[in-house]
Amino acid sequence: MIVRSLQLTNFRNYESLQLALGAGVHALVGDNAQGKTNLAEALVVLSTMKSFRGTTNDHVVRVGAESAFLRADVVHDDEREFLVEIELKRAGRSVAQVNRKRITRTRDLLGTLRTTVFSPDDRFLVNGSATERRIFLDDAIVACDPTRLDLVGELERVLRQRNALLKESGWNPSSATLATLDAWDDKLASVGDEVGRARAEFVATIAPLVQRAYQSLVDEP
């Protein structure tokens, strides 16, 4: 897969940028705070509709602008060409298009441009919380199988709703608000079981690959 060009308008510190790319390795070199990471972030947004920095549209849209526009010209290994375009709105729903056709579901965008981010922040996989590792695993599952996006999203929705219910009740067992808690517990158990199986299947699939990669690093030459 090759990104032939990248165009940004009002994204982070870029008022306007047109960058020609192509096959091979590209190194971005420059002083600190000049926007190198912003370029990588833009590619990830074009890939997944979200920033790997965990920020909202309000943070990525350039100061003084109401929206940011991103475009990438992508060529797959089988020579299929894709024009990926995303408008990130400071207020309102973002809009994505592939080859001028509007995308209404994020999962329909996934796989058009595949990206992998490796940064110093990834140390959380070792010394961070189990929650962070689960999120990383779920993101990897969705990247490999976009049809799983709805399942992972449903788990997040149920957890948010259940936690909001508990907070609203003031953690009072006699609160009328908790009358529906059993229903949410049942839903959480059902969806959680599906996600758990998906995680186990994914780990079983990648385990041999990870083992070989690890051995290539530690084996004596």
C-alpha cells in the first residue's frame, strides 16, 4: 500500500499543505514543535476517523477555523486506487468520502488506508493498566476485522450507560434508578462474553507470529 499524496487544510498547525509521497521509506526531519507528528496523526485520522492522541475535533481543527479537511491518494498492492477525504468539523458530525462516495459507517472506511502507530507512549502496554491493554487489543481486532467495530462499540456503550446509571443513583441500593440495573448487567454479560471470545481468538491467532518475532530479537546470531 502506498500513499501518493497528502493534503491538509486547517489541520493542527497546517493552514494549507500539499505533500507528494510515494513508494519507499519517508523520514520527517525538523525541529521540535514544527508539526512532524501532526502529519502522522493526519494519516491515522484518514485511516480510522480518529486521532491516536485521543483528542477531539476541537483540538485538531486549526485555531480560527470551523473545520479541517484531509485528503490522501492511496494505491493498494493490487493497484486499486482510493481517494480518501475527511472533513473534521469543530461542531457537528464529521464527513468522510472514499472515491467521492460518502461513508456513513466508520467500519466502511477501515482497511482503505492501513496505518500502524509506534510511539514512546506505547510503554503503557507494559506498565499501564489492564484497561489500556484491552483498548489496544480491541483496536487491533477492529483493524484486522472491521466488522467487529459494532461489537466493540456496543460494549463501550453498555459500560457507559451502566456506569452513568450507578452514578445517577448515588450508589444507593434502594434508589429507583437501579431498577433497570439487572437489565444492563445482563446486557454487559452477553456483549462482554462475545468480546472476550473475540479477544481470545485474536490472541491465539497472533501468538505464533509474536513468538517468532520475539525469537528473532533474542536469538544469538
